[in-house]
Amino acid sequence: MDIAGSTRAELIRPFSTGVRSGATGLALTCPNEAAVTTQSAAIPAFKPAASTPALVAALVVTLIAAATIGGAWFFQLVLGIVPCPLCLEQRYAYYLAIPLGLLLVLAARGGAPRPLLLAGLAILALATLANAGLGAYHAGVEWGFWKGPTDCSGPVVNLGSANDLLSRLDTVKVVRCDEVQWRFLGLSLAGYNVLISLLMAAIAGWGMVASAKRQAR
């Protein structure tokens, strides 16, 4: 009986020793696996900059302004519709909105202070609102609701002598502000400028309000 017990003990001992050594090996590998996991967790994951209301508003206003001024140049250079003095003045707001909108987009992407973004959006809103007012004034001149600038609308006066008149006609071509050169669905280019400018002002205003609400949270 003692011989049999000792034999069974000798058979069980290598197996139990192997199990313990295997468990020890597993225990030795666990710190390495934990280190790898810690290192991988320490590596920051790439996350694109979150879109903010200010960024979205500035980007949309910039795209609308660029498309509108591109259409104005298309009408002038391709279709041959020469702009009047009031038409040229209505382009100034777009020339302001495009670079300012781009600067605001870059500033929003770079994490600029919120007051700076709000100030830029306020400038965009005011400029486009003023341009809508100018477009409405021009549209009223075209419809005959009120008088326009004397240099491009109303009766022609102070012609001078016949020789002076002929020389002026040869050198100067005045595009009248009270004559519509193109209409679509009853609206002239000045009328569409009113709608587009109001849209850009509304988008800039939305960006301001949404950014202020996000800051208040």
C-alpha cells in the first residue's frame, strides 16, 4: 500500500508542478499585457475638430457670398449685363463677407475665443443687412417708387453744348440705375440681392444665437 501511494504521489507531482509553472508563466505575462494596454490607451486618438455654430455659419455665409459674386461676374462678363453704379455698390458687402467669413472659419477651427467669433458674425450680419437695405432701395428705384441717384437715374439735365454732348457720349457710357436689364420670376438682380443678403444675415444671426446658448450651458 505504501509503494502504491508513493507511486501515485510521484505521478501526480509532475502534473501539479507543470500546472503551477504554467500559472506562473501566465502570471509573468500579465504585467507585459497590462503595459501594452496602458501604452495603447496613453496614445491619444485622432479626433477631428467639432463643428460649432460659429464655424458652420461662417462657412455657409462665405460659400453663399462667393457663389453670388461669381454669378454677378458671370452676368457681366459672359452675358454682357453691365452693372450700374448701385449694382457695383451692392457688391461691396460680398467682397467683405468672403475674406471675413474665411477668417472666422479658420479662427473657429483654431479654437479662437468665443467673443471674437461673435464679433465677426455680428459684422457679417450688419453688413449683409445694410446690403439688403441698399438692394431694396435699388429695387424701389427700378419700380419707380422713389427717385434714385441723379448721376444714374431720372431725367438727363445739364447737357451743355452739342459738341460737349457728343464728346461725352464717345467717352462715357452711363448705365442707368432705374432701368432693369434682367428679370426672373418678376425680380431683378437687385431684388435677388435683397433675398440673398437677408439669408446671409439670418445665418450669421443664427450662428451668434446658437454660440451664445452653447456658452450659457
